[in-house]
Amino acid sequence: MKEYEIHLSDWQRIMFGQAPPIFLLEVLIRTFFIYIFLLFVLRWLGKRMSGQLTILEMAVMLTLGAIVSVAMQIPDRGITLSMVVLFCTLAFQRGISWLGIKSARVEEITQGKISTLVKDGVLELDEMRRCRISRQQLFAQLRSNGIYSLGQVRRVYLEACGIFCTIKMKNVTPGLPILPPGDSRILNLLQRADDMACRDCGNVSAHQSQLKACKRCGAMNWTQATTV
């Protein structure tokens, strides 16, 4: 539109755009057909599209949104073109998934790979930085699983689809407490250990002096380790 064609008092344009009001009925018809067709496409894409999404599946979902909006709202665009593009998107997603089954390399490129964030009660700080996962994000996830000390954790994996998978220790060892420091009442429920735990990485050292650096990460930030 030209600048001189824009007026704040032009309620016809503000409410209905430049299309005639009858186009609203056409939008209803377009939306019905595209919506039904989109449901079929999502069904053909598989159950994963309604669960935790991988990078490839997220890209497909964003593409679907861009495709259907044009067919529903643009008066000079027919719905057939959007249906063809939806079919192309379906074929592309199916093809990439098939290649991922055939080749582990393709699967890693398109789906991502698993990252290990905790090993035997100690944080893998380099991996956490690479995945852009903060301690508080990780600790919140562990607390939601009923874990209150890193001494309870053997492994934490960040799956390719973005969910956390936690494997607990069979025998709990002293570890870094991950409860909120201001909640003294629940902290008192944990058993204090004689060992010291590094606040940065969770490394536990027997009778560690707080004046010495952690042998694993070099930090000098210690607290008393706990068990459950």
C-alpha cells in the first residue's frame, strides 16, 4: 500500500483488509479444507510429531505453519499449491528419516547426538557449556526426579530430542547437594558427610581444605557433601 492510502479512520481496511467482507466466508472454507488435509499429513508423519520433537521434526512443524497460513488467508493464492507443498514436505521428512535408518552419520547430522552431562556424581562442565545447559536447569530436572544430591546420580544424558534421562546409583555416595540453599528445613533432612564437594563440578574429596583448588575444575568453592 502507498503511504497516502493509510488512514486511521479507515475501519473497513483495518477490520477486513483490502479484500471484500465476503472473503471471510472464503477463509472459513479454505481453513476447513487445509485443516483437514493438515491432520492427514500430521498423521502420516507419525506419532513422533505429537511427542518430544527432534530438530528435523521441529523444522517440519515450522514449515507446515508457513505453508498453511498462505492458503488460508491470501485471496489470490489457491489451496492446491499449498497441498502440493505439504506433500513435498511429507516426502522430504520421510526421505530423511529413511536415510537416517540406513546411515548412522545421516542420523547424527539430522537428529543430533546424546550428550552426557553427569558421570558418577560429577558434572561434565565442558559438555554442559557445549549444550548450553546451566547448573540450575540440570538441578531442577534432577529435583523433579526425587534426586537431592549428585551422589545419587550415575549418569544424566541429554537426549537428541532434548529430554533428560537419569540413571541413579545403586549405592548412594557422598555428593554435592542440589537443593535450594535458602531452604534450610529440607537441607537438614540430608545426612552430612565428612567429605567436601566442589560447588562448580560436584567433585568430592575426602577432608578437602577449602583453601585448595579442585583437582578436576580448578575452582576453590567448596561445601559439605551430603547423602540421602
